[in-house]
Amino acid sequence: MSTTKPSGPQILARTMSVARSIGKSTKKWQYHSRSDHHSKVACWCVVFDMLECCDVFRRDATDGAVSVAVNHLMTGPINKTLDLVVCRPTPRKADARRKTFQDLAKTFQIVLSEEDSQRLDSLPSVAVEEKDDVSEVLVALEAKACMTKHSGSIPRLHAEILATGFLAKQAVRSCLTVSYTVINAAPHFITPSEGHKKNLHNQPTDAKSVIDMIVKGIPSATSFPHLGYDAVGITVIECRNDGSPVELVDTTPAPTTKDFFHYQRMLQTVCSEYRSRFSSPNR
């Protein structure tokens, strides 16, 4: 793991600050529960930081030993579609039209600073696999968000995170599972699905209740190898969904760098686990 500071959370907040149309509606929203845009952006940011901060992963990318896939269907007892996975590339003829990880930045409309763009261009090109071309999944990424009605959302969020980790492990025993959750600590939130209603929050209590659930209720692979996650991360933001900029929160209730679920600690765990599982012993 290099000393490069991860920039994923900043890119995520900057991208979520831009309102976008969802479906056929002409109304634009920064966040909409019916869209998975925020999840894909969050997962893209994790891989971006892995390429920047994890030397062994970047080396594999340089050697063409890894690829990525979007909306990959993990086949198991119950099939589960994941936002983004890192996998072994499938041998195929060279195709100039084949998308790369860099291309996904445009596909997902990710807002990069000039410095971010330069860093992205300097990274090795990673191919994007077609849905049916994925062979071995190495890293299963799934991002969730809790934007409003925090207490009422906890049971559903808990069940979804648990199910994703379990089903991914059942589908590919050796894969590295990563749970990344974005939690809203804004004092209020405009809800698109409820007639643009403004939901008032009791912060930081509401955000902390979700953080506590993740910390206490999401099992680790260390304790539960066939169920738990190998790495868990949390980013706290302020998103009012009213057009105002989305801001990162680094004070209470956000995790500190001493907490295992801090974004940077999550990346360190991912890099360590990737090195121990997939790095060639001769390298």
C-alpha cells in the first residue's frame, strides 16, 4: 500500500453534487433511490484508488492480469448482480472498441478534477469485460447508500449487505468481498419518491445509528469465512438533494483513520488481502 492519499470519497461527493435526470423524468436529482448511479460511481472510485494506492494490484493491471465488469451476475444458490467486480481477463482477440476502466469515467459521468484526470490517464489500462465473458472473480464490490429515514432503513440495509456478502462467497469462495456504504449526515433531505417532501433528520444521531449497525451487525470474514466481508468501509456525506454541493464529513459521526471501517483502512485491507491471495509468489 503506497502513501498516496485516496481521492475516491472526494470524487464521489463531487460527482453526486451534479443533478441528473432519472429515467424519463425531466426533473434532475443528485440522488434517487431508483437509480444505481451513485453505487457504480462509488465502486469505480474504489477501483481507482486501488490502482493508485495498491502496488501489487497496479502491477497486475500493468501486466494485463486483471479486468473489470459492470453489473456482473454472480451465479450461486441465489443469483446476485454486483455493481462492479475485478476479475481475471478472458482471452480474446484484440478489439479497439473494447472499453477500458478509463472509459467508464465518461460512461458514469464521473466529475474529475484536472489532477484526477491526469492521474487516471497515467494509470494502466484495464479492460472492461462483457457480461458473458467474466471468468474468475477476484474482488466483488457492492456499494450501498442510506440517505434518509435512517432508522427505518436499517433492517433493509442490513439484510441487503448481508445477502450480498453471503451470495458472493457462495458463488466464488476465493473472491475478496468488499462492502462500501455511503451515509448521509445532512440535517434534511428532499425525497424524490414522496412528492419532493423534505425529511428532517436528527443529526448526528441518525447517521450514527446506521454506522453502529454496520460496525456491530456486519460480520467479518475473519470470524465468519463463508459469510462475512473481507473489507468494510464507510463514507459520510452531507447531501440535501436540493442542488447544494454534496460535502464530505470528517467530523463526528464519521469514522476516523483509527477505525477499521474508515475508507482508507478499507483500502489497506483490500490491498493486503489481494496481495496474500492473488499475488504471484515469484513476484
